[in-house]
Amino acid sequence: MKWDEESAELRLHGDLDIDGADILHALVTEFDRVACIDLTDVDTIDSSGLFALVQADTRARVCGTRLTLVPPRDSVRRIFEWTGLDARLTFAVAG
């Protein structure tokens, strides 16, 4: 995690399931301006994790911040496509 007075950047790893979603929610609540969440090391994601990311994005917008997600591996990325969240959330361009 990186943090300064302007914004925070989070790097997630493992499973973004109900337990991971609770942790993400706590971090997003503690740091109002989460500008980036790195999903590179996320192995799996379920509906709780997806919901937590949508909540994080909504909170960022309310706080005047644009949340950018670093794309996950292909097996996890497909879930965003299947649910249509790839159009709702902002992903960094792989370079």
C-alpha cells in the first residue's frame, strides 16, 4: 500500500472473496481517496469482491477521485467482461 495526503494505492493478492472484500471495504473506508487498486496478484474473485470494487469506485467518485484498477490475470479479467463491469470500472492500459 502507498499512501500520501492526496491518495492511496492498494495492491491486492490472493482471493477477493467475502473475507477479502471485507478487508478492501475497511481500507477504502479508512483512506477516502483510493486512486489505484492493483489486481495483478488476485487469484480469484467472487460476487463479494466485485461488489467491493464497485463500492470502492463509487466512493472514489464521491470523493472526487478517479479509481483506476491495474488489470488482473486473464482468468480473473474474464469475470469483469462476463458481468459487464469492464465497461463500468476504469482499468489501466497494459503497457
